[in-house]
Amino acid sequence: MVLGDCPYCDDGKIEVRKKEVRGKKVELYACSNANWKTEDGEFFELTIDSKCDFKIWQNALSRYGHYLKHAEVKELLLGNEVEIKLKTQKRFGLKNTDRKDYYKNIVLNRDYGVEVLF
């Protein structure tokens, strides 16, 4: 499945690739000009023949309780900010009743895939 044109190279398309990381199935949104290899199933690196390094992991925001959807990635590829719902982390002694949902915008980030605008 193709989600859109790559924002980092001229002729690449962003594809949905199924991966398994630490025993969990997750999607990798990557450029068709990027090939990724792994030896341990956790750390992925580009192969020598790759021409682009675009990637976003579906679970990039999982620590905030959000998994990226295809529609959200499509909007990011168009250069738009995307508003998403995040959850307060269950750290710092918060009870479940104290946890709040909040909304933040995300944008593409070359190093991390996506970036939350706080």
C-alpha cells in the first residue's frame, strides 16, 4: 500500500511495510528508495544501496498511548500538521482517575519520523 510521495527524495513513494519488533507486529512507513536491514530484530539500519532515509514507525508515539493511522501519515506527507489525542503517562504516582487526555499537533521530523509540538 502506498500512502503518498516521499517528502525527502524526488521519485520515492511512502509504502506500508509490516515488521516484527521485539515480538510485536508493527508497521513501518518507509520510502520505496529506502531498504532496511536488521540483525537482532530491534535495530534497523539502511543498506548501502538505499537512496533515501525516510521512515516513520507506527508506534513512534506509543508511550503517549497513540499509534499512527494511515490517514494521519498521509496528512503529514502533504506537509500538514496533524492534531492527535495523547494520554498522560502513568508515571509519577498518577492514578487511572487522574490521567487526562490532551491534544497536540505533530509534524514530520527527519531524525525521529514525527515530532510532537509542545
